[in-house]
Amino acid sequence: MLRCAGIVALFVLAACGQNTAKVAPSPSPVIAQGTWTQNLTLTGDLPGRITTIVPDQGTQQTFCSGAKVRNGEIWSESFYANVDTSGDEWQLNIIVENFRGPGTYTNKDVKISLQSPDNSKAWLNQDADPTNKLNADKVMFTIDRTLQSGSIDALLTNASSGKRGAEHITGTWNCRG
């Protein structure tokens, strides 16, 4: 009987030791899209600066593949920002085809577009005409080791008029993804 009481006591003591609270790790803070700081200067058809982006609203959604992308995949960023003094919002899209990690990408790998939300005005980088390879819009786009910031120096063609180099974007960009 004493032996039975000792075994019961062991079970009770063991059960009591399992009442400690388990602490779950706290989630990483979500960085709101409206706080992605930019330092971009635009010259040409649409002069101005982009220093922040507009938070998501309705169909205007911000996206950055950031650190989630792997080599050989497509890295992309898309956001809306106020560029000119009119308060109009513009969308900037950047796509790096055949992503190879941090480094510098040129017009061969990068597609950039700047457009009004209704697409009535747009600029994009154009590949060279096969007969004149020197006629491509110049693009230098860098991605740092975080895959969430870097620099840009891009000449864009006006989609309506076809005028090459009609818009020039330079500076640094940031995103979280």
C-alpha cells in the first residue's frame, strides 16, 4: 500500500511540474507600406521627387518580393507615390527577370514602368531595336544584400509619344517583403 501511495505521489508531482506557462515567440512587427522611405528624383516629362509611398487603398496595392525571391525567379516591386505638386498618385513598377541575388542589373534584365493609375500617362524602359543596339534606354538598378533596398538610374521612354529618355529616375529605393 505504501508503495502504491508513493507511485501516486510521483504522478501528482510530475503533473504539477507541467503547469508552467509556455511563452510563444512574439511575431515580427509588420512595417506598413506607407512607411517605405524612398529618395527618388524624377526629371523630364514628370519632374518631382518620391520620398514616401501611399498606403494601400482599394485596388492600389503595394508589393515587394524582397527577401522571399530565389535565384532564377522574378524579383519585383510595385508601389504608388505622390510625385508632382498636383497630389496625383503614380505607380512605379520594377521587375528583375532572372534574379541572381544582390548586385547590379541593366536594361537587359530590368523592366521599369511609371504610370498614372488610369494608365493615361506612362513611361517605360525600351529594349534596343535589333538594328540599332545602342538605342536602348539606359538602366542601372542595384539590389543590396537585404534584397529590400538599393539604387536606380533609369531612362524611360514616353509610351504615348515614343520619345526615348523622356523620363529619368535616379536615387535610392526601399521596400519590405
